[in-house]
Amino acid sequence: MTQTSFPAFLLLFILLSTLTRVHALWPQPRSLQTGSEALKLSPTFDIIVSGNIHFLPLDLREAISRTKEQVKNDRLGRVVVGRGSSDQPLLFQAKQLDALYLSFGEHATMSSIADEARKPLESRDEAYLLSVPCDGSPATLVANSSLGAFRGLATFTQLWYNFNGTTYALHLPVDIVDSPSYPYRGFMLDTARHYFPVIDIKRMLDAMSWVKLNQLHWHAVDSQSFPLQVPRFMDLAHKGAYSPDEVYTPDDIADIVSYAGARGIDVLIEIDTPGHTSVISKARAEHIACPEFMPWRTFANEPPAGQLRFASPATTNFTASLLEAVATMFPSTLFSPGGDELNTNCYDQDKETQSILSSTGQNLEQALDRFVRTTHQAVIDLGKTPVVWEEMVLVHNVTLHPETIALTWISSDSVKAVAQKGHRIIHAAADFFYLDCGGGGWIAPDLAGNGYCDPFKTWQHAYSFDPLANLTTEEATLVLGGEHLLWTEQSSSANLDPIVWPRAAASAELYWTGPGGNTSDALSRLHDLSFRLQKRGVNAIPIQPLWCALRPGACDLPTTSST
Amino acid sequence: MRTFSSLLLAVVLATLPPAHALWPQPRNLRTGSDKLKLSDDFKIHLEAHVPQDMLDAISRTEDFLKKDHLQRLIVGRGSSDTNALTNAKSLSELDLYLESGADANSITTEAQKPIESRDEAYTLNVPNDGSPANITASSTLGLLRGLTTFTQLWYEVDGTIYAADVPIYTHDSPAYPYRGFMLDTARNFFPVSDIKRTLDAMSLVKMNQFHWHVVDSQSFPLQIPEFMDLSIKGAYSSSSVYTPDDVKDIVAYAGARGIDVLVEIDTPGHTSVISKAYPGHIACPEATPWDIFANEPPAGQLRLASNETTNFAANLLAAVARMFPSTIFSTGGDELNANCYDQDPDTQKSLNETGRTLEQALDVFIKTTHKAIEDLGKTPVVWEEMVLKHNVTLNPNTTVLVWEKSENAKTVAQKGYKLIHAASDFFYLDCGAGSWLGASPDSPNWCDPFKTWQHSYTFNPTANLTDDEAKLVLGGQHLLWTEQSGPSNLDSIVWPRAASSAELFWSGPGGNVSHALERLHDLSFRLQQRGVKSIPLQPLWCALRPGVCDAVPHTS
């Protein structure tokens, strides 16, 4: 008996060391059990597909090889004082893990990760079970879909650290039962205010997949530039891209979509209409009202002014064809026709619009209704669900398909009203998730330098967002998830990674693990994630001095200062 | 008459905006409206005995001209210039002249002179007829500044390198002798390559002072031969260090680019990490709760009342000062926490034995440590508290960094000290990104909001100062404290914002923000062409259309 009882100080030591940090998984699995043993990764570690799987999709096979590469090559030192040197005594006796056995549930039907990722939002199966024993026997990963398996692999890679060439995990055994709280976990990138090369987008997709984000919302074009090459509408990019090099060819798009799919990410393409379309005037002057009119402030929320002449049947047909042409390039079941920031003065002063309105006897809102119905129908006819900015629900009186999903952006306070109208919701609120805020205004010369959505949205702020605030139980079922967004008036390749990472990971955990996470606990895991992103080539920024990162809690504001 | 006036209007419009985008704006500039091509066999000549770093600067300049490949920031990116270029003359020669009687010292030697004796003036003349351009200066440092201006004249379209607004004549010199940038390499570490890239960017905007806040409470990356255990035990890792060779490399790289290195060993506060190697010298090391012992974690300060510690600090400062050729050296002096000493039995014992108050002990500490610097022929640079909060004896030549708020410049000047503007309310690049202390949501940062380039650009360096007091202003600097910065966001947080103080202190205050914006776009793109990840200030659409994205568009 005496031999098995722990000396009190040892027990205390164990308690303390498990209190400071257990694992640094991000997002935190929804059910996680851990032990206190160490485990080394065998140099011959392999991932073996077990069970009666006759066919393994190519993208899953590739994901398995990437996983093996990552556990070997991350070489992340533990984010503690000594960077893992104190783990050495534990490793002396630790067993080696030789294999991870991947198997699928009885009812699993085997299709590619990409196919699973592109299913309608609510039918994506991302659940998985992961067990890593400490006795050296094989770890097991069980899922019902290749997508679930992929999520489990992402978790598995986050268990491993490296010290002096030894790859190891702590706090074994680990048992994880995991699945997302919300089906939509996204990141929006605007490639129109500034162009981003395909390689940047792929790097974003990689980083997204490591935090289990599943939706790239691609705000591809806007008033400033039209980088998207659309077959049958090639003149739009030809005349509207910033330069002949700053375009996304159909091959680029296919490449991005397939790269995303293989990483469990669906691509929601947005062609913002009828506003935010000034650049279309370069190729199709007849379809744009008030193109580049000045002073821009009376015609648009930002320069240049210019909107589709939606009252015109020709313009409506043009738009429907354009949306259809773009939608056919993307396999997603979602498509965004935009719908934000419509400026009525632009139409009031547009003779063409006024003459159509008088001849049809319609008012502007009636004409808009017709435009929206026609253009949305083109998307719906392709089997896709429209995703619109909140104004389409809250500001305008237009007929939307009841399945239409609304992006609430102006303020998180808009959510309640959208829910009351019965539309499904994606949280994208400027006051929580806009990554561009706080860098000073870009409308010149603004001496005070205030941006429209100051201040900077910290990761803590986004992390502590409540997706169901003020909603009834029934309204809450309309919330699909949310996304961080990067509008790129002041961003380009030069600052893409540092402005996005690790902040965008805050919503990734919020919508996977669910709200209510503890920010202190999250901070130490977020450091870990940030360092792992750096190891994998993403320029995530430090959120504290390294001294603090290595000492969880030591840089918290002491309670003395809040009293 | 009708025809004439519309022609006149066309001419006026064509000259607005100016095609040249020099940064900082020369203080005296005359430009024409012709184009000039750069000949394929373009060469820079300097007759005279030429120091090696001048030769290197010449070959770097020739390289920049060929490789910048910057397209003009106008719609079409310069395609509209191609017609005018067919008839343009070609420039095949730039001649550099050192004025007669001038010393052919190295650029480095000139840059490392005392602040007020640096000669950075130059005259640049680029004719429009293809005859040789020339730069005249009375020092190699002046020639370097002229070469820097020269490189900013050139654009590229379809493989042709050309200047747009010749003839150009400028006689230029800085309004203020100190134009700096401060980097903190202690909160997070930066590899030498990051520092060199930053020095390159600084040199492009004619900054002349790298203020290197090299160590602090969090880490001690500086290897000092006599005090190796400080970095062995205090660096974040054995690879996160600056070796003596790295220091030499950085100092030489800076010098060759007209930049002096002001190293700072912050004392007696901000020294917690010294406790790892010398616990006997540090009071309240890593004491918690940290906020009653320090402004930020970890707590820990030199035991300034102790003779041994004072001698240790003096020897340490002297050892570091000997590694740097600059005539200025910063001993720091900010954010001293009295409670740390009140609760330190060792300090209380020293005070009792000597019968001194803490302030009297601080005076002894400062006199001794500053003397170690002055004995090496160097002038101490201190943070403002040394003048404003403490009652210590300073050499009247001591230079003061005004940091807490810009208004404090007045009090420092009234006390008769020379000053460097480094105010957090204008020049702190780290502000506005949220608090890094703890994990609580929505805690503001102490120096919110973000300091925009426009804000620092419109700073008045002599606000509230009398004419006599104004003479004490040496210049100023942007500063990057790196609690939330690392190699991953160094460029993007610094550039192009830091360029706003580079122009403010070279060209002088009062610049027009709208005009500056379009030149700053140009600079930002040129920085990108040279490998610095400078960020965009506006959508490219706006950058190509000066004025159109103004709140009240100035072209309407």
C-alpha cells in the first residue's frame, strides 16, 4: 500500500502541472479526456487504414501523407520555459507510437474529402473519435466520412512536440469525441481592393484547415477591380482587373476550389450585386449607373461609385447570366449575390433608371425586387442557395427564397431582426469579426485617422462573442455559424498573414467548440497554435512577448489591479 | 484666347500631380516636365580617392536603378508615357563631386560623427538633354543622400527605365540632424537579416539613427564578451542572440548606409533578466503580483543603492559602449518602480548604511554609470523621467527622449536639455492592436488608438517652444515596442508609417497630407520592390488616382 500511495508533494506537483496546461489543441475538442503519460513518435510511424475499406479517395490518401509530414516536420518546441527540456525525464521511459489506425464506421460511405466538404451545410459529417493510448499500442481514429477522418488527422498533428530531434506527446492517454457546434465556420477574403496571388489564397486555405474552418467566403470582385476571369464574360477581367497579371483564370479557380476541397473547405463565391459593381462599367458601360461619379460620397459608401442599373431588363438579364456563369465554376451549394450598401441617390440621378421606372410605373424597391428574384432564380436553378448581406432582409422589401441565408455584418445587433424574419444566419458582424478595423482610416486626408469600424477587434473580443445573444430557442436554430472577414482596403500580400493569424482562429474555435470558452486558457493554446502556424510557413504574429507565452498566466492582469 | 486658356488648363492639370515622388521631399526642388531614359550603359563616376563603402553605395545605386522596376502609380502604370519616351534623351552618366577641401572619409565615419556635425547636404542636378547628371556634396554622407534621391526618380515601363520630371535640380539638407527608428529586440527576438532589411528601408528614407533597444526585462539577447553569462542565461534561446560579430556586422551595415547605431541598455529598471546570471544585482526579480513592482511583467530592477551593483552596471555599460562606435549611448532610465526597492531588504539595508534616500542613491548610481560612458567620449541619452521625475545630476549635454507624451517636450526644454521626439501619442507603432496583458476581453491598450501616418506626419516638433527652446530639438523617431511584434509583422507594422517621421524631420513640419499620400504610396511600392513588406494605405484603385479617394475629392 505504501508503495502505491503518492507522496503529497508529488501529487501537488502533478496537479499544478496539469492545471497550467494540458493540451494545446485548437479548436478545443468538445470532449477530451487526458492522462499524464508521455509518448514518443516512432521514426517509422505510419498511418494505416484498417477495416473493410477497398477504396480510399485520393485526397484522403494525400491528407494522410501530409499528416505524416507534419508530425515529423513541425518540430515545434513546447511553449514552456526550456521549450521541452524539462520533459526529458518523462521521455526516458515513454513508449513509442508506431501507428495510427484509421477506420470508418459501419455506415460510412466512402467519398472524397472534397465531396463531403461541398455537401449542403447541414449534411456535412465532420465528427470523429480519436484515441491515443500511452502503452505504445496503436492510436485509433474513427469517422463516418473522409471529412471526419480529415478533422481527426488535424487534431492528431497538434498533439506533437519536438525536443532535440525526439517527437513526443504529453498527457496521454488521450480520448477525444469531437464534432463541430456549428456547421459554418468561415473566413472571408476580399481580392478586389487588393489582389492576392493564388499562393496566398492556398496558404490561407492551409491555415484554415488546421483550425478546422470549412468555408472560404471569397469576395472576389468589387467596384475597384474585377480579377475573376469568367468564360463568356472575359472582358470584365480584361478591362477590370488591376493588371493582366492580377487575375484568377478558370484554371486558377479550379485549382483553388480543389485545393480547398482536399482540405475540407467549401468555397462560397460572392459576386456582389447590384452595388459594388463600378468596375463592370469598363467593359459594359451600359449596365452601370453613376460610374466613378464624383463627389463619390453622394453616390457610394466608398470610391468609386457605380452600381448595376437593376431597373433595366437588359441589365437584369446580364446579371443573371453573369451569376450563372460564375456559379457554374464553383461546385458549392452556396452562392452569394451580395446585396449590401445600395445607394439610392445614384439611381435618382440616373436618367436611364428614371426613364425605365416611369415607363414601367415601378418604384425603385419594386424594380429591385424583380432584379433580386430574377438573379437569385438563376442561382437557385443551378441547385444553389443564395447567401446575401443583411440589407436584403432588413433594409429592402424584396422577395427572397425562404432558404436564403443572411450574413449579418453591420452590427451584431442585426441578428435578432434577421432571425425574426426566419432567415438562417451567418455571423459576420463588423463589431466583432472585421479584421481590418483599427488600422486608421483610408479615406484621405483623415488627420484623426479614424476608420469606420474602430477600434481594432482583438481575438479576445471575437472569442467572447455569444452567437445566440437575445435569440429565442427557435431563433437560435437559424444560426449556422460565423466567419472572420478581411476587407483589403489596407491589406495586400504584404500583411495578409499578420492581419489574419492568429486572430481568425478565435472564431474557428468559437464555432467549433461552442461559445463560453475561457480566454485565459485559450491564450496559452493560441500561443501554441500561433507558433505551429509559423512552423508551417504562415506568418502568424506574436500576441505577447515570448517570455509571457512560455509562462501561462504570468502576464495576466493581477486581480489586485482590477480591485 | 479660348484655345489658349483651355490649353493652359491642360498644362496645369498635367503638372498636377507631380510625377516625381521623392521621400522625404527635398527642401528645395525645381522640376521640369520632360522624360529622360536611363541608358543601358549608364555609369556613376566619382573622381577622387573613394572609400570602400562609397564604392559599395555606388554599385548598390546602379543595382537599384536596374532592378527596382517600379511602375508609375498612375492609371495604366506608365503605358501613357511610352510615346513621350520615344523622343526622350538618354542619361548615361552621373558624376559625383566632393567639394574641394572636403575629406574623403567613409560614409560610416561621417554617419558616426556627433549628431550636430553630420553633413548630409547635397546638390543634385539632372539635365533633360542627356548630358551627365551630377551630385555635389561636401561629404560622402551627403553624396549617399543624393544617390538615394536619385534612385527615387526612376520608373519602368516595357523594359525602359525613365524619369518623368526632368530637368531636376535640388539643393537639399535635413531640417533636423536626428531622424531615427527604435526597435525593441527583447520582448521578441529579431534575426540579423530583419534588422538589416530595416536598415535598408531606413536608408531609403534618409533616416540616420537606429536606436536599438536591445535588451529588457524579458530577454537579454546581446552577447557581451566580458558578460557572456547574461545572454547565456538570459536570451530566449541559444540561437536568439546577437554575437559580437553580429553587432559588428549590423554596425558596419548601418554605417555604410549612413546610419549610426544608438544602443540602449535600459537601467536601472527593465533589467529583470539580469537576475538569471546575477541574482545579487536584481531587486524583486519576477515578483508577483507584477503590477505593484513594475509597469509590465516580469518585475525586477538593478539594486541601484548597492555599490557592487553600481560598479557592475558601470562596467556593463562601458563594455557595451565599447562595442559601438557611436558618440551617443543610451542608459535608459524609464519606469523606475519605487515599491520594488521599498520591499527589497537588501536595498533598504544599503540605504540605512549610507543614510541616503532612494533618490540620493539613484543620483550616485546615475553619476557613476554615466561617467563610465562619458569617459569613453560618449554622450548619454536618457528617457524623460531622468529629467522630469528624478532629482539626479546629469551632464548638461545629456540628450532626452520624450516618450510619455509630446507635451513633455516643453518641460524638458525648459530644463535646458537637448531632446529627441519619441512621444507615444504620435510615434509608437505598437499602439491600437489591443492589450497584450492577460486574456481578458476588451482591455484597451494603454496607448490606444493606432497612430496613423497622418497623425505623426502632422506633428509639430516645436509646438509651445520658444525660439531658444526650439534649438534643443534634435529631431525624432518612430518606435516599435515588440510585445506583439515579431519577424512575422515587423515590416507590416513599421512601413510605410515610419517614413512619415523620416520626412517630418528631414523636410520639416507642415507638409500637406494629401500630397504626401501619393508620394507615400510611391515609396510603399518602391519598398515592396526592394523586398520590404510595406503595406498598402488605400486600395490600389485609389493609389492610381491621386485625390479621388479623399473625403472631399480634390480633383472634383
